[in-house]
Amino acid sequence: MINCKTMGKSFDIGLERLTGTGVPAIDAIQEGGVPVGNDAQGKKPPLQDGFATIRASTEQKNRTLKPEGCGTQAAEGATFYLETFGCQMNDHDSEKVAGVLLGRGYQQVETPEAAKVILYNTCSIREKAAQKVFSRLGELRPAEERSGEWRVTSGELGAEAREAQARVSFGSQGKPVLQKNAQPGMAVPREANHPSLRKIVNAAGGKIIGVLGCVAQQEGEEIFERAPWVSLVCGSASYRKLPQLIAELEAGNRRVTGLDTDTDETFETEITRRDNPWRAYLTIIEGCDKACSYCVVPFTRGPERSRASASILEEVRRLAESGYSEVQLLGQTVNSYADPSMRKMRFSELLAAVAEVSGIRRVRFTTSHPRDFGKDIVEVIEAHPNICDHVHLPVQSGSTTVLRAMARTYSREEYLEKIALMKAARRPISITTDMIVGFPGETEKDFEETLALLDEVQYDSVFAFKYSPRPNTPSLKMADAIPEEEKGRRLAILMDRQREIQRAQNEKLVGETFEVLVDGKSRRDNQWSGHTSSNRVMNFTSPERELLGDYVQVKVVSAMPNSLVGEMVGRA
Ligand code: SAM
Ligand code: SF4
């Protein structure tokens, strides 16, 4: 049962498991991917040939508790389409956004065509990612505008737009003139540019189109200029306002924004609709107070704000009770967590407390910032076998000169001290990282130092990106930009080098046996896939008929740069 009194403050509800009941639907085929790192817009797990990821079907996603009597409800038959770009934090934000809408009585649909509300949760970390959103919005451009004129229709106009329709007409120059006799069906020259007209055009489509997340925060109301058919712009720092913004749209308001970053609140919802039946994401810290000179996150996600430890632990307990066995704590700098409650738990203490929740078999956390990574985190991993033996510790560059220009707050040597802490741990810890190549001023020597760092650390995986100049960031004005072609050359060299490191690392594991959480099934008989505690992808054979969601023991028989191949030898 949902306790309405707690809305927006805690998760004090009977959180229904939306997925994982029965055999989950397989609806996303993974394709062979770039073996190490990529320059795509976000981090996604490595891809495997011929396997399928497990996601909730739309039907399963929609099977949620509706918070009876909690605020307004959507009209009968209201539907939404939600597409997410970017990182795991965006994925998880979308799970919460979906929860907000499902709680209001909306049903999720698979295509924008079938939806009443179309939402894009966007990423602006690199330029390519931001561009993608505008190309999606272009696809939604109303036919009237594409054909060079807008047509006033009576469609499903809200009260405000109806009033505007009665007041707008157009003079001989095509300029809007306020009159009382505008009629539905009236053709409107495309260059007509009047706020009331825009409201009519938006309403005429009959759909609510919204841009959420980092592009929304970065571009703000400019989005309305570039795509007047958009009616909602809400940045990730303002998600707590989302229910209110949606209510305003439902009431007929045609343009609403949530662009505030001045907040100390985190985005908590009464329902989170989770996509993965076994692994639950939990944001424990939002925003970022670091000021890396290339990065838009502090502008788009606002200041760092942590969630109270008691609220986090309560949610973990509820997740365990509803069958989730793996939790992943999320934050742009997850280990900078600062408990705002009287308990003042350190990040490592919180990790231990999460690991001690009954039923939790795996605890992951990402992304750690090297500055706040200390011995206490390694010790807590050593002390709790269910804290996964994997740390993602982005370095960005192997050159102290470039790290300084990036304002990363550590030198190459200081970073290597953190690596040494992990290498000295009592059980092997898998280490992965992010790298940027072609930062302004990066010399061939700096780049060589980055390659040498790969050799020294022997990472298990690297996400490598070409530097992308971003608005408002200090590095935008830095001298000595590296040409695109040269960035591409460096990226290719780095990826080749790392691919060989991974191949060698993985080959050392042949003959060993690992616990695997099974999360994929091939179309071929007897072929399964899953993840080890170190987050390696394991493709394996087993004659068993049903393994999804199970923990099994798999012996490695061969290795590739991006995955292991094994055979099941028992249950875990
Ligand atoms: N907070 C994390 C950290 O400090 O490492 C990283 C978060 S960011 C969303 C993910 C990665 O995107 C970064 O580690 C960095 O490698 C990459 N990135 C961020 N800004 C970039 C830019 N302007 N150009 C290229 N890559 C960028
Ligand atoms: Fe961006 Fe740096 Fe913050 Fe990471 S730590 S989100 S790279 S500003």
C-alpha cells in the first residue's frame, strides 16, 4: 500500500516488483560491440554477440500500484513514451520519471506515435549526445511546419489555447494580429512568430512533448525557440517538481519549465519503475561540486546533494524483500557521499550497512572520484564478500600536466597511490576507468604517458572518449585545440593497446571458476550470459532450462578481450 502522506519524502510504500515475475521478456538484442571503450554518448555495458538483455516488457512495466487519492490522475487512456540517452544515472532517473507517470495513471507505450506524452531524457556530456536529441525532436516536427505553414486546428485545445485561438488572426504581411475572429482551419505562414500562435500550434498536435535531463538544463527555454512543439523542459536538478509540472500540462498549460539548480533536495518518488528484475539502481548523491574544466555536469545536474542514509537503507531493505539481490549505488562522484542526517555515515560505512542488509548478494557502486577514494573503501570491500570486487576509477589522462589543465585535483602519482591500495587488497579487485584523448594542449608526450598508464595499471576495461568542447566549460577557451582527425588517431591507438591488455588479463582467468548472476539467454539452446562480481561478461553453456536471475558457478574455458566463455559447473 502506498502511504500518500510520505509522497516526495520517502519510499514508505509497498514497492511492488514490476519485473521479474515469471519469465521476463527479452526485448533488447545485444549486438557485437566495440571491444574496449567507445566514443558513444554514454556508458552502456559491453555488448555480446547473439545474446539478449533482460528488460521488463511494457506490460510488466505498466503493472504498477497506483497511488489512490494522491494528487490528480491522468485522463483515461493517457499514455507516455520515454526514451533515455546517456549514463546509468539517466537510466535510473528515467525509472523514477516512469514511476511518477505510472502513479498518475499513465500507461507506457513502445512508440512516440502511440503516446500522448513523449519524453526524452537527455545527455549533453559530449556534443554528439546533445545533437541526437535535436534530431529526435526534428522527427516530431508537426507536419504543418514541415510543409511551410502552420494550420490552426481545433484539436484538443486546452482552455488557455482556446482563448488564444479566439484572439489571433493574421494580417496581409503574415504578422499575427490580435482579432476576435480566428477560425480553426486557418492557414498560418510559417514565419508568424507570436507566443499565442505557438501555443495553438503546440496544442494542435494534441501531444505533450517534453525534454528532460542535461540538454534541458543546458539549453533551457532556447529549446522552445528551436522546437516550438515542445511543451515541457525540465532539468535533472528540478525533477522533484516533475509531478507538479505534469499536473500543469494536464490542466491545459502549454509551456512549463523546471530549470532550477539551486536546491538541496534529491529526486525521490513514491514509485520507481525498475527495468532490471535483479539489479536495482539507487542514486545516493546527485549533482557534482567538482569543477573539471571540460565537464558540463556541475551546470546540468546542479550542486552535490546526498540522500539521508536511513532513507537509502530503508529502500535497500524494501528492494531485498521484493526480490532484488543486487543493488548499485549511483552518483557522479558516489564516494563523495556526505550523509545529511545526524548519523553522518561515511561512504564506506554506508557501503558496509548496505552489504549487511539481508538478501542483498551483490553491492556495486559507481562512479568513484580518485580524490575521495581512500583505504577505508578497500577495507570495507575486503571485509564484505558481497561488495563486488570492481571499482570504476576514472583517471581521464596519464599526464599530470593534462590532469592539472583538466582541474582533476590529483596528479598521476597520487592516482597511482589509489591504484596501489586496490592492488594490495586481499582479494583481486577489477579496476576500470574513463579516458579523454585530445584535450586542448595534449602533446604527443602527454598521450604517451596515458598509454604508459594503461600498461602500468592493467585496467580490466576502459571507456575512452575524444575530448568534446562543451558550452560554459573553462576548457572551451583553452588554446591548442587538437584537430578531430588527431583525436581519432589517438583514440584508435589507445583502444588497440587496451584491447590487447584486456585479452591478456582475461586469458589469465581460463580455468578459474566464478559466481555469475545470469541475466541473458541466447536464442541458441543451452547458451546463457551473466556478470561476474568483477562485472565481466560471462557467456556460458548449461543444459538447464531456466536460469535467469540465478547465481551459478561457471568455469572459464576461453577468453576474449571483452568477455569470458565458460561452462556451468554448479549452483552458487
Ligand atoms: N564523475 C565522473 C568522474 O569524475 O570521472 C564522470 C562522469 S561523466 C558523466 C563520464 C565521463 O564522460 C567522464 O569520466 C569523462 O571521461 C567523459 N567526459 C566528460 N566530459 C567530457 C567531454 N567534454 N569530452 C569528452 N568526454 C567527456
Ligand atoms: Fe564532471 Fe568532474 Fe564532476 Fe565527474 S567529477 S561529473 S567529470 S565535473
